[in-house]
Amino acid sequence: MFGFPGERKYNARVYKMFARRRKPSYWDYAVNCTGNEAHLSSCKLGQVSPLKSNVTCGGGLPVVVSCVPGRDFAPTPMAGFRKAFRQEQPLVRLRGGAIVGEGRVEILKNGEWGTICDDHWSLMSATVVCRELGLGTAKEALSGGRLGQGMGPVHMNEVECSGFEKSITECLFNKESAGCSHEEDAAVRCNLRLNGGRNPFEGRVEVLMERNGSLVWGTVCSEGWSTMEAMVVCRTLGLGFASNAFQETWYWPGDVSADSVVMSGVRCSGTEMSLNHCLHHGAHLSCSKGGGRNAAGVSCSETAPDLVLNPQAVEQTTYMEDRPMFMMQCAQEEGCLSSSSSLTPATSYRRLLRFSSQIHNNGQSDFRPKAGRNSWVWHDCHRHYHSMEVFTLYDLFTLNGTKVAEGHKASFCLEDSECDEGIEKRYECANFGEQGITVGCWDTYRHDIDCQWIDITDIKPGDYIFQIVINPNYEVPESDYSNNIMKCRCRYDGHRVWMYGCHNGGSLSTETEETFPGLLNNQVTHR
């Protein structure tokens, strides 16, 4: 009930000394638990003791428990231990939640991550998930894809747990049941050991650090402060996701006594539980901007978008085209061709690897460009506005990870191409309309539009890794960046091209992913 997955032995002598020095008061009842209760108060009570509370346990000691910390709260193992022992990959994870301890339930089966259907989903089954993750018991069992829709297979349906299981994978479920969609993905909210509000909040970041032998409050240097660092702050405070990372906070008067910078050089991957877990300068501060009005700030939100690319659409639409240079003047202006194209005569051809991108928003809020429409840049050649400098990166790597070709797609037209049943389109680029992708909708960049390619003119025949990264600079906050990357195996024989084995980051087990060359996940590409 306090969020620990198990118990461990403790030194009883310390508590015997405590009991002798200070006689504790005891409860008047015995407690009988079966072991699967969500809370101690759910256990049955024994008979009332006829003795007074201070002598009911004359020959014994107060009950003591020593708990094993959950995976998210456990201290980082030493480097030597990490080298000697490989940590076992968990079979269960939460995705899409606003704070630690809530999210869509995903399980690992046959090397691939998938979801649980919400048929018969109960608080008892949700509690097994929370306890397995070291997040206490379940506060809520959520259904209907409430915390976002997943991708990949639906691994379990009609799950029935007794409450004694150590893992959700040990629970009974209907192996024959089919027909579940991701609109029925099950989720949980767990009872945490963390305190924190749930209302959106914004302000200057102030941290408590040791300086000159004493603890003092101060600010964080805003040099290099980004969405990733803001995500960690919002998670630590229990305020959900970052909606903005600010490098100036003069409009938020903080505590004057905390104006001085006490933390600098902060670099986070985005998954840490605290800023202290991120890389930073430690005691050797370096911040030319100083604190006060130039300190780092954040604004947090309970919801965030989550963009996911459809790997099957890439596989099914890939082809090769030899296109004359005189038809690609605009594309060359946008930098969508390799550098050698500048020496190519207008009558010659470039060889292009073309494909379609279908980008879904599986999150809980709409994906909107960071820049307001007043700052969008008009591109006279293509007659459209750019709302993001770079929306996607297209790269081709050798099997040892060397980049041999690249492309990019500016988000000149973020709109709802199609939506799930019952969801209305909200964004359309025509007539300088609002740009974005609605929750439950997707934006399709067809294979036949400019820059929807990689220039492979200079590439030799062989086997390669093709990679797409969405929102590569983390300009727009999302609930999960690990699935923003998609990789495929690519074979080119000089005349034809094949794309196969396409999958999103985080969709396969670590062991399976390690057999696939190239970058492991989107966090690796950050900084």
C-alpha cells in the first residue's frame, strides 16, 4: 500500500532497543490479512484484547517491515555491478501517463510490446500491475484508451487476477478472445509514495542544493534549458508533462533570496525522476547569464500529444524514382537534395528513395506547432508557410551506424488527413488555416510530394538502415519520445529498393532491438 513491491530482512536488535527505551502503545485488535488486500484497512480484525493497549503485547515487539524499493525509486547500481550483471528487462511498463504511477499498461510478449484489452479490467488486476512496478496499489482501473491508444498487438483480454500474483503476466486471461482494438486499451492510476499537485502549474524553477556546507534554495541556469529538463521538473512535482521550457523568467517574481544560481549545465534524457539524476556541473557552477530574471522556468500540463509513425505505411509505399533536376528547384532551395546536387546540370537526374509517412496522434491533447502563426515563415517557391523549421528527419545508415544520406521535412502543412470514427477534423492548411494534428487523427505526407524522399544518387548498392525521427528537436512536448523514431532494413541493388522489418522505437524487447543495427531509441539522438 506504500508502493513497495516486496519485503526484505531487517536488523531486529535496533527495534528491540527502541521498544525498551520507549514503550509503544498497541492497537486493541489482532489483524488477519489474506495477502491480496489493497490496503491494511481492508484486512479482517480479530477479537478485541481484554488487556489495556500498553500491555497487550508484553512479550513481543512492535511490527516492523523493511521494504524493497520499486524499480523507479531504487538507487542506481554501481558501474561495476552493471558490468558484471545484466538487469533483467521488465515485462510490464506504463506509457502515456501524466505522472509517475499512471499510464496505459503495456506488456512484453515474444519480444514485442503490446497492450491489454479492457474487457473485465478491474481494480484487482490493476493493483497487480501497480505492485509489480513498485507503485503501491491501484487507485483506478481505467478503460477505453483513457490514457492514450497504444500501437502493436493486443496481448491480453478478459484478464482475471486473484490479487496474489506477482506479475500481471501470471493472471488468467482469455487466449481465444479476439476483436479488441486500441480504443479499448486498459490503463491504471496507482497510489504513489510521492506527494504533488495535479493542477497545471508554471513558474521559475528553484531547487534546494548544498552550498558551503549548508542547504540553500536557488535557481537553475537557463543556458541549454530545454523541453527534456522541463519534463523532469514537471514529473518531480507531480504536475504532469512540460508544455513549455523557459530561458527567461523576469515575468515571474520568485523568492528574492533564491535568485542565485545553484545548479548549472543541466542535461536530462527526459526519463529521470529528479534534476539531481541528470548530468550537471555539480559544485563547479558555470552560468554567464546568471540567475534571477534569466533563470530556468517551466509550465506543466496534465495532458500531452504523442506522435507515432505507421511503419506498415512506409513499407507499403516505398519505391525509387529518377527525377530530373529542373523539376526540383524548390526542393533544392529547401535543402532536400544531397550536397552533390549543386554540381548537377539541370538536364540530369537525381535518384530518390520515396515513401509515404502516416503520423498518428495517440496522445491526450492536440499536437500544435510551438511557433504561433504570426511567426510562421512564408516560402515563396512552394507557396506555403513553415510552422516548424524541421518536423521530421529521414536518414540512411550503413549497418555499422555511419550516416550516408539524409533528408528533412519542414512542417509546412500539419493537418488532419483522416481521423478515427466519431472524431472531427480540426486542422486544415488551406487559406492560412490553423495547423496541428487532433487526438485520434493522423497526417499523411504522400510519397509524391516534394522532399518526401532521401536522395540516394551517390549511394552504392548494399544493405542499409532507414530511419525516420518525428519532432527530432523536441520543439513540441510529447508524453513519449521513445516512439518518435522508426527504423527499417533497406536493401538497394542499384536498380530496385526494398524496405522491410519496419518498427517504432520502444515496440520491441531490448534483446530484439540489439540485433537491429543503428540507434536504439530517440533519446540517443538527443545532444
